[in-house]
Amino acid sequence: MDFYIGDIVKLKKQHPCGSSEWEILRVGMDFRLKCLGCGHQIMIPRKQVEKNTKQVRKPENGQIT
């Protein structure tokens, strides 16, 4: 599965704020994800992201932020 900076991923489990969508800020062995609900940022291993991803979509405006 290919992930790119700026992609929005929907994970199986929700964040405590209620959102299940995250923006990818960094890719590699570890990913840095930003919650689109509250803005909280986490570092998470690539393997865990690949396992828990339900859907990947490109940013709506078409620009990488």
C-alpha cells in the first residue's frame, strides 16, 4: 500500500475526540499522523498503520500541505 504526505487515512478505531480520520505528516518506518478532529499528533509504526487503515484518500484541495 502506498502512502504519501498529505493523504487522509481513515483508521478502524476512533481517536478519543471522536474522529477516525488522520492526515499523514511523515512517512517512513514510522508515520507521523495528525488527528483531523482535535489536531493531536502521534508517531506510529508503518506496520500498525497498514494493518488498521480502512480507507486512503487524497486531500480535497489537491495540494500537499
